Amino acid sequence: MSSPGRLHPITVAIREMADIFGRMGFGVVQGPELETEHYNFDALNIPEDHSSRDMWDTFWIKTRESEEKKVLRTHTSPMQIRWLESHGAPTRIVVPGKCFRNEATDMTHEAQFYQLEGLAVDTDVTLAHLKGTLERFCKEYFGSDAKVRFRPSYFPFTEPSVEVDVWFSAQQKWLEVMGAGMVHPKVLENAGVDAEKYQGFAFGLGVERFVMIKYGIPDIRLFHSGDIRFNYAFDEKKV
Amino acid sequence: MKISQKWLQNYFDTLLPSAEKLDDVLTFHAFEIEEASGDMLDVKVLPNRAADCLSHRGIAKELSAILDIPLKNDPLRSDVGTYDVPTSLKVEIEDPKKCLRYMGGVVKGVKVGPSPAWLKEALEAVEQRSINNIVDATNYVMLDIGQPLHAFDAGKLEMKEGKYAILVRGAKEDEKITTLSNEEFNLNSGALLITDAHSGGAIGIAGVKGGKSAEVTADTTDLIVESANFEGTSIRRTAQALRLSTDASQRFQNRPSPELAAYGMRDVLTLITDIAGGEVIGVVDEYPASPERSREVSVTLEKINSVLGSDFSNIEVEDALKRLALPYMVVNDTFTVTPPFERTDLTIPEDLVEEVGRIVGYDRIPATELPPIFSTPDQTRYRGIERMRDQMVEQGYTEVSTQSFAKKGDIALANPLDKAKPALRTSLEQNLQEALAQAKYYAPLVLAPNEKPKLFEVGTVFPKEGEHIELRMTERVVAWGDKADVVDNLSVAKLEDYGKEYEPKRYELGTYKPFSVYPFITRDIALWIPEETEAREPERIIRENAGELLVRLDQFDRFEKEGKVSLAFRLVFESMERTLTDDEVNGVMEKISAALRAAGYEVR
């Protein structure tokens, strides 16, 4: 029997994140990487020819005239719609998965990366719950001296929208880590949920970014290179 | 949007705070600052506010609300003025859905020349180039209140029966235009043009860029000044098709209110006559969209607090609305706001919730934990997949993650980033083989000498039947018997029972230790040691003498013979800074051998 191999650091991170959110009642679900224009954009209140689409550099799939347009999902947010359509409210889920952006790669940008989407919908979920949830998550993931703060932002599928910063004590500074907000009533309606009765929050965090901050990794391109030296660049201890 | 603090100060009697303070309050109540240098702040205006905040006035308005200091004068709240209708200009709009308003001002007798110093300085402060007083006036007013403007040299248009005629029409197939920057563009039939109706020639790409044929030059004396509103989608498509993103197109594609055009016309005519002289003959106003009726948006105090989870009072909400200068009425805790025309973003109650939240401040929102929930979604497939991963690791396999793009596949990208990989992978096999070849090379760095790398990946693949999650390994798991395959479809595999109760294994990782981009060198050394020697001792001597270039040391062999023990070690050398030479490593090995001999061991 040979000695055991190693999980990829992204797997290790997603498990840890799923565990933390699991303790707050969130279940893990997954969705397709090849998405329709409807789920990736339209249902999320990002209409065609709207300047807000410029927020996502998109890989489009070659399709025939008659076919529905398809994309490589630019975010895990389409699962908000898919999940609410099939399971309704109330619900709490996290959705880890690979996403794609058609942009030049450098130390902090990769065309392929992992996102973890969070969604909580109920009759009385508030922005304060979003803050409480993310604060607890960051304390458990980064350490007990982590704090979060919100800044105004804009995403077509949340209203209000916020940018989330985390106080990272090792570097003594605030780092921008994710976008979030209260689910836009149109998004709930598009997914067949009664927006008069239900409200909720959603967030989308970049998994690589969290891992890079936590372990001091300088370059995002190390993650999906297939190089096993990356797996062995950390001391590993079973919890 | 580049903002000059000096320019902003024109809006206030009160002295504005320092750049750091402005940066801070804008960041926490409105927009991020991308860059600040000297007098200039580069404000990252959010897409939903691009209709009113791509302007100094818009940013001043935000600061007025955040800092609670009044605007000296709000150009959008003061009288818009009236003009005669000139007999010398006719304007016609072919498609009122694409051109919501077109105002054409006729000015005679201007003197084109350099701009006054204050204007040059203002434009240079936001990194705009001064051209001449007329062009500068149009740019200044656009940057000031957000309305794109353009001035044509009337003398370059045909006049018939004492009239100039402007026609806003769609381009003909393959119609050409040369812009002010001397670039020729071939237009598609979708593009909107400003044309001279008499000559039929194009004088500008509507909402994008002016044409060369009616350029204002030193000889110009008469102007037709355009302040219009073009539909956002049409402008966006044209700007994208021509790859020509301009200050004007960026503003129009965010759909500012057509009402703004009148304010733009008023301000630019005032400025032109101030700095270039001339006489305003009149203004034509074709406004097929007609003024929008003002929309009301209502929200209750209870709604605000129930969305934000806050405990704001009526007084705080009123204070926020007052500071934003949003006209409102309040009846029984219900706030009914009539947004001013430029605030096109305020349409639903949640928009008002956001306005109140950000002005009062998100630091006032408490961090509240969610109450317990009694049912969580079924996670057996996730857990089943994780259990498969744990099994692979237990069998000695290392997990890799590779790229989803491939040279060939059933699904092709319309716009690949890497032209050599224009398709989506149909299998993990190719990537895994490449990763294995690489892993074999790097194995001495990360694995013991008697181990060979075995890899697996769990990833989405895209064959023509549709995507699924594939598990693939570089070789069969021996313990699973002869029939075990190297590949499995985890999207259809029966994982329900397998995953049900499974808790995926958790690992704690240490700080990342960078690896070198330079090649490594391996050396083996074998030695005889007396049977009674502490096994750690030779290892200690090797480490002590190898120096910092030694990155891995494994003992890979041991046998006993005639009261002596033979040990074999593999040493791996690597530098973070450079490629090592054989000579250099040989030198280190000699030093180690000498030290081992000195300790009384026999190096073989």
C-alpha cells in the first residue's frame, strides 16, 4: 500500500467552506457549467444590450440561428434561479463551481476559476443576516479577529447591493473579497417565488481569492495548471 | 469618471474636505475611487448611476448628501430658459424610438480660438485635451452635467431656401463616414447617423462621434449645436460594432433622461457666447418622446427596516431623503418619493431602501445570525463525489485541476481566448496525461524515491450528449480488481447510498511554500554504517553539509550485511533564483561525502 495522495487545495477549501456554511443551515448544491443566456443573464435581470452586461466578459458558445444562445457560466448565480424554480422558498444553499470569464490572465485573473454562491430566502431574511452570516464565515475561515464591512455596490440581481471587505489581521488591512446583496424582487419573480412574501440575500465569493489570502499564494495561475507541486506546497494535517 | 476637486468646489460655498476624506466618504456611501492623484479623483461610477453621475454635478450631489452640505447652485434645478425657434434650421427624426429628442441650436458670428486659461486648466485637470473654445465648451458642459453635446460648422452644411436641414436617420448598408479623428468607418444599416438632409451626407455618428465634414475649425463662424438623446441599445450596438467607445457613447448607453438635453443646450450656449462671442439665433427642439411623467416610488419605514435588518427611525429616513434632495411626502410611515428626472435608477421600493441604507451608512447595519433552519437540501451527490475523491487519495492518487478548454471537442467557443484551444474538453484524458508527464518529471521533488505519481481529476466534460462530471485516473486502482475502470461518470453513478451519511475528510493546510521555476538536480548517495549507529545521525550530517539548496532528502534503501548496514539516500537540489550547474552540486556532494567519511562512515 502506497502512502496517500493529496486533494487539490480548491477541494480542501470548498469542503471547509461547505462545512462552515453547513453549520449555519446551508446545503451544498451544484449546477451546469454550460448555461443558457436565460439563466446566466436574462433571468438575473441582466437584459440583452444593457450596459450592465459589460460587467461580465463572456465566453459564448457557437450555436445555430434557431438555437438558444449558450455561454460558459460567468458566475454561479444562475443556480439561484434554477434552485428556486425547482425547490422554492424558504431555502439556504451554497453552490460551489467553476466559472469562466473571457479576460486576459495575470497574477490575479484567470479565465477559469471557482466561485461559491450563497443564497438564503425566507420571509424575514435581512441585510443584517447577510452581515452576520458572512462575519461568522470569515471568522471561522480566516480566524477570530476577522471582521466584515459593507460598501455600496451594484449588481443587477441584488438590491441593495454591497461590496464586502474583510479585515485581514495578518496584513493589517481590509481586503475586498466579494459582492453580495438582497435578492432583487425581479429575480425572485423570475424564479416563480412570491416576492411580496419572501426576501433573501445572495453572495458570490471567489474561492481562489480566499485561498490565496488565507495561505499567502501569489499567483492564481498556479491553481489549474495540473502541476502536482502545487498540492505539495502546503503542509497538510487531517482535521 | 475623472473628477477634479477644484471643479467640484465650484458647487459649494463650504470648503470641501481633503482628497483622503472625499475618497473615504465616497467609498462608503456611493462609489469606489479607482485612483487619486493631486487634484484628480477617478470615481468608479456604478452602472445604475451612470445616467446621472458621469458628471461633476452628479458627484457634487452625492457629496452634498453624504456630507450634508448644500449645493451652492444645482444646474438641473434652475430655470432651463426659452429660445426662439430659428427659421434657418429644420430637424427631422426618422425613427423616434432611436432618437428620443434632438435639440439644434443656431449660433452666428462666433470667433473660434484658444480657450481661456480656466477652461483649459479644468479640462486638463481631468486629462482631456483642449482643442478650441467651441469644442472645449461642449466637452466642459458634458463633464459638468453629463449631457453629451456636439457643435457642427453650419457653413459646411448646404442651405436651401434659407434653411439648414438635419435628418437623424439609419445608415445605409456600407455607408461610409470619416470622423473627426480622420478614421474612416464602414457602417451597418443599424447605425444611427446625423446627416445633412440637403446633401444627404453624414456629418456624425449619432451619440458616438462627430464627422470630419462639418468639423469646427479656425475659420468657422456659424454653428449648429446639438444636444440630443439617443436610445441606449442602438448606441451601444453601434459603439461595439465600430469598437469606438467614446465619452458620448458611454453616457448614452446608460440612458440618461431626455430632459437633460435642455439643460445641456442652455449651459453650452451660455458658455459658447461667453468665450467665443456670437449670437444665439434660436433652438429647434424635436422631442417625439415628450417629457416623461414623473414616477412615484413608495416605501414604508417597516419595509426599510425589514430589508436592512436595521432599526432606523422616521427621522433618519427623512434626513437621508432630504440630504439626497429627493422630493417626498410622508403619510403614516409611508414615504412617497418623486424622483427628479435625472434619477432614472429609482423605480422600486428596494431602490429607496438602498438610498437610505447607504446614506445613513452600512456600518449602522448590525451583524445578526440567521435563526436555525430545520431542513437542509439533499446533499448526497455532493457527498458521494467527495467520498470518491477521498477513496482516490487513500489509494495514493493526487488530485489535479486542469483547464476546460481543448484543441478539439463537440462544443466550440464563438470567442475563444486561446485560439489553439477553441473547444470544450470531452474527456479529462488528454489533460491528465499531460499532467502525468509533468508529474513524473517533478516526482523526485514531492514523492519518495520508490513512489510513482498517480493522478486523478474530477471535472466537468462536454461531449455532445451533454455535460457531466467525470472522474478519471491515470491508472486502474489495483485494490478494486481487474474490472475496475479508469473513468466514471459521477453525474449518473449511483452515489445516493454511498454519499448519504458520508462526512468528507477535512484537512488543515499550512502556509504556502513557493516552488522554484528552475530545474532541480537529484543525486543518490549510499554508505555503510556500523550496526549500532543511530540511523538519524547520517541524515543529520547530510543536511548540515548540504546547505540551503537541498530541498528534499529521502532514505530509500537499507540492508544489512556482515554486521554492517547499508543506507541509500536521494538528495534533491534546487534554487529559487537560478539554474544549478552539475559542478556546483558535485561540489556539495563532495563536501557531504567528506563529512560522512570524517564521521567514520564508508561512502560507497
